[in-house]
Amino acid sequence: MTSSSSTVSDSRSETKKFLVLLLGSIGVVYGDIGTSPLYAFRESLRPFTANGVQHEHVVGLISLMIWTLTIIVTFKYVLFLLRADNDGEGGTLSLLALLMKKTGSYMPVLFFAGLIGSALFIGDAMITPALSVMSALEGMKLVTPAFSDYVLPLSAAIMVGLFAVQSKGTGAVAVFFGPITVVWFLAMAWGGLIHIGDDWTILEALNPINALWFITHAGWAGLIVLGAVFLTVTGAEALYADLGHFGRKPISAAWFILVFPALALNYLGQGALVLSNPAAIENPFYLLYPEWALLPMVILATMATVIASQAVITGAFSLARQAVHLGFLPKLMIRFTSETNTGQIYVPAVNMVLFIGVLVLIFSFGDSESLATAYGISVTGAMVVTTLMAFQFLRSVRGKSALTAALLLAPLFSIEAVFLAANLLKVHDGGWVPLALAGVIILVMWTWTKGSHYLRDKISRNDISLDTFIASIERSITGGSRSAPVVVPGTAVFLTSVPDKAPGVLLHNLKHNHVLHEQNVILTIWTHDKPYVADIDRVEITRISKHFMRLEINFGFMDEPNVIKALPLCKKKGFKFEIMQTSFYLGRRNLIATPNTGLPRWQEDLYIALAGFGIDPSAYFKLPPNRVIEIGEQVAI
């Protein structure tokens, strides 16, 4: 009886947990893609307005939108990529880390693919808040034309508030995200449903033949329109990036139960409305609703776009953390804003960069119509990169042959390549913006990776074998040599990234202070290319000699690198110490640019500037601030 009750209780607990994750995924994962109906259909129709919108254009466009959602979101992301996880984590860099574990022959290609994909995502994270919020607020023009002059300042004010609260964390407001977005999707479904009857021929859009007809008969204008059609799937990358936060099943269930039906109904309703009333092309989304519901829908849309903005900002924080752990960026300050959800983090440097970028975009473009032309390239580019990486995933992880993998992904790649080509036609109209943003981000990450490699090589030239050094020191102490250091009580921990070499900070300490602690720990902190490391594998201790031991602490790239929390695990493995008698020694390098190092001078200067953004290792690894001793040195690069 007790066993039966326990089983029922566990089942209810699992069901409740699933429903919570389901609701959360609707609010966070689908916040971005859920705001696409605000502008996608309107922008797709714009090239046809000069000569009049024809029936076949509307039906073909709606068919293309619905089947784009079906092929790219349903097939690629929900049914395929959500299963391409790295220990439960998703996203471009997570997939890159997984592939790096499985293959080495394509490392340069994978490396740059990961950089490009992540750079385009960050560009998307700048454009999405600006475009979404402006699109929502422009609906107020239908309530009163006098509101036109207030769209820009109010958009900027919302952005100021949104980025200002990032430091507080999303935990306090996350409980509202899901319910508000559920109401938003239901309202979209209702708006579309009440207008489908305006022209029942819109249901012909469910036939994919109409989408193919549009592509083959719309001509040059049709190619331009494809760039706008792809706006229907903006935010699809969030499905994959947020996999670790919610899990595959809740994300998949939310898509099939609510999100996809609501989007399809809304697009069908917009199409039927335009067929019955061509004047509605001005703003087909808001004109779906009766006059009494217009103001509530503008308010709801604004809330939904703020949530969508929050989703991509959070995604950018997560991506930056992964980039730091994988060595693509300097160690940035990362603050965890939740004790229970490791996905809720705040990265001040990224927050500031995004905030400045969003404000520049809002005031530079002035309205959502102009900004929409810049949007598609970052989205399509990121998706093409993900598909190319999926090819290697099928080969190295799933064991498929190159031919089989190519045949499976060729249709998807062809579709995305066509959409990318269509978006590239808008480069001169503003499409250069995401390309420029991505180019800058790629340059930054490539410079940091390359500069760090040169710096490691330069430092390694003067390295001394740790085993040789320790043997020499132990002999001098045992033999009572006059050059032997004085042994003092306590524990000294020396951080180093090369565990088999004597840390430079240890050598400098002996050179200047001539003392050695009773216990000397050579500490190396590893960040692995898997998201999390279990506590049982967190620490590894090796006794080297009477006075020296090697300590290795392991973190996953999604773990918080907290040394203080890891140290208690050392006591369970025989390393006894008192924290108040332990000193942590860090080396601080002052970088100086020099010619003929392998890096151009401009890149050396950029690397040194980037190093200035990095936080102090003691803060990054959560070392006790009153137990840290720093010894500086100048290093020419």
C-alpha cells in the first residue's frame, strides 16, 4: 500500500514538474518566434503593393510561411536538433564542444563555424529587442495617429528598463513569462480564427503546392519576399539554445500543443483578412481584432515582445558563458542570479554591449519596417551554420556515412541557402548591419583565441618541469643546503594552467621571499567540453612529494567555476587544510605589444585591450578575497 502511494506521489510530482517546464518553455523558448506575426506577413506583402496584391500571392505567401515553420522548426529543430544534445545542453557552442570531443580532422572548420554561428546569434540578440518592441508599439498608431512621435522614445525607455533589471535576474519575473505568453498565443489564435471565414480559399495555403508555385512564379519580387518570409522562424534557434533549461519533451509538447497551431491560425487569418479587405495590408495583424480589443492587444503585444527580448538576452548571456569556458573570450564577470537555476545568469559586459547596440539600432533605423530588412541575414546565417554542423554531427556522433548525412540534410540546406541568398539581397538596405556585427564579434573571438595561443607558447619557452623543480627543492631542504628555502607553517595554493610545469608565481615567490609552506598545492582548473561535471569527479589529488601535491578541479562549461565550493570535496579525498591558514598565489601579467611575434600590431593591441575586460581570476574562480596574494610580471607578446 505504501509502495503504491509512493508511486502515485512520484507520478504526480513528475507531472507537476513537466507542466511547470512546459509553461516555462512557452514563455522563454517561444517568446521570440511568437512575436513574428506582428511583422512577418506585412513585410512579405510589401514588394507586391505597388502593382496590387493578387489572390495567388496571398495564398502562396501564407502557404510558404506555414510550410517554412513546418520544415525548419518542426522537422529540423523539434524532431532532430533537440536530440543532438551535449549531455542535455543545446546551442551552437554546445554542439561545437560535442563535435570537438568526437573529431579532430575538421577542427579549423568546426572552430570557425562555431564562431560564425555564435556571432550571428549575438547579432540577432541585438536586433530582436529593437524590432519586436517597435513593431508592437507601432500598433498604437491605429489607436491614435498622434502616438507616432512617441514610438522611438518609448521603445528606448522600455529598453532602458529591460536592461536595467537584468542584474536582478529573471527569477523574480519568470513566473509571469509563461502565463502572459500563453494568453498571447491564445489571443493570436482567436484573432486568426475569427477571420478565416472572411475568405475560405485561404485554406488552400495548407497545400504545399501553393508554396512551390509561389517560389517558381513570383519572379524577382518573390526572391526578395523570401527574405521577409524567413521572419516567421526568427527565434527558432532559441529552441535549441534553451534545451538544457527545459528539456526536449516540454519544448516539443509546447510546440505541437499550442505554439504551432496558434501561429498557423493567425497567419491564415491575416491572409483571409487581406483577401477580403486589401486595405488591411497596412497592418494585417492588429486589424484582425475589433476596435475594443485593439488597445489591450497592443499592451499584450508589448509585454510579449519584452519577454521575447528577455529570451534572446538570456540566450546571449548563456552563449557568452560557454564562449568564456571554451576559451573564445576573456574571463568575464558572470553572476548567478538564482540558487536553483544555473541558466539564470547575468554578464555585465555583455549586457552593456547589447544595450548600446539596441539603442543605436532603434535610433538609426527609426521604425520596424526599416529594421526588418536587416533582420533576416543573422537568422538565416545562424541556421545555415547549424545545419552544416549537423552534417558533422550525423557523421561523427550518429555514425552515418558522408553520403547518407548529405542526402538527409541536402533538402534542408537547400531551403535555408535559398532563404539566405534572398536575405543577402538586402545587404545595401540595412542587411550589412548583422554582417558587420558578426564580423566584429568573430574578429574579437578569433583574436582572443589566437593571442592566447601565442601567449601560451611564449611563456612555455621558459617553463621548468615541475617534477624536476620539486626534486631539486626537496633535495635542498633534506640536505640542509644554504640555498634551501625556509619552510613555514600553512598551505600555499599556486594556480597554473599547465600542471606539469612549475608555476611562474611559485618561482617568483621563492626568488623574492625565499620561503616554502609546509603544504604546497599546484592547482589546475579544467573546463571540460561537457556541460556539467559530477561532484564525484570534481577534484583529483596526487601527492608528488613531502611538501607538494597536485590538485585538479574539473568543471563543465555550464558549471559555475567556484573553487570554494569544490575545496570541501578535497577533504573527503585526504587533503587536510585550514582555510584561514591557506594562501592562494596568483600571477598577474602586464602585457606589452612587441613586433615580430606572429600577430599584426593591431591584433596585439586588440588582444591587450580584451585582456583588460577580463576579470581578476580570484573573482572568476570565487577565491576568498582575504587569502589571495598576487605577484606581477611583464610579458611581451
